[in-house]
Amino acid sequence: MYSLSDTEHSQGILVIGESPLVNNLNKLKGSFFLILDGINDPGNLGTLIRTACGSAVDGIILGGNSASPYSPKTLRAASGVFNIPILETKELISDINKLKAQGFKIICADTSALKFHYEVSYTFPLGLVLGSEAHGISGEILNLADLKVKIPLYNQVESLNVAVAGGILLYEIIKNITKS
């Protein structure tokens, strides 16, 4: 157990399971995707995976410049909740364009957006894009957005942790919508 665990005091549990990774966009089914651009911290990635599973997201599209969904820290943060299809892609812009061609509305979380997250009517199919903890969403992807939203912040706070922001936005989206 010690040789297989990366923690000093493991919980003494090992899991063998089927990979949730899919190898192309056509294998993702559904009308609500979480799109992650450069989520470098494995703890944040695991938390976002767990939150996506709990908030009715149908799949995750993970930009190639993100942390590994299989890093031990990602797996610990996901807390064993790993039953959502994940596409790791090096072609994030191309995949977003394909979603748009299929009628998906692309919503980007951006601190400079003009609308607050609660001022928007959300409709499916949609993809919510969250960006790097340090740099936000890339300019190329922001240019593809159908809508940009922000979370109100007070007391000179510039931004929230991406996993916290993701949870707020995901639950705002599903709060008033019944998926078709």
C-alpha cells in the first residue's frame, strides 16, 4: 500500500475502475458540458469534476493545458466521484466551434463581463467555460463566447478560486432549468 500511495498516511483504499475518458467529441452525449481551459491545479480540477457530477453536467471537456484527471491530487479532490465522461483535447478551440455548429451556446466566466451570472436566462444546449486560475480563459476562446458572465465580488476581491466560481455558476445554471 505504501508504494502505491503518494500520501504519507494513506486511507488504505485502492480502486480499480473503468476510465471515464472519451477520445473524441462525438462520444460526449448530452446538452450541458463543462469546458475547462488551463485548470492547472489538480485539487481544483478534482473539485470541479465532483461538482460537475453533482450538478447535472453531462460531460467535461478538458483543454490539453490542464492538470491530469488521473493525478493523485485530482482523484483525492474528486473524492471517488468520477462517473462523468471526460474528453481531454488538444483541440479545444476546434471542439468549441463544433459545439457551436451543433447549436450549443458557449458561456464564459469572465471577471470583466458586463452581466452578472444571475441576470442571464440559460438555455440548453450549453457549454460553460472556466479558465486558468492565473490567466483566466484564453482570448481566442473568449472571442467564441456567446455570452460572458461574472460573479459579483466585494471588498477589493479580484476573483474567486476557479472551483468555487465553477460551483456557483453550475448551480445557477441548473437552478431554474429543467433539462430536456
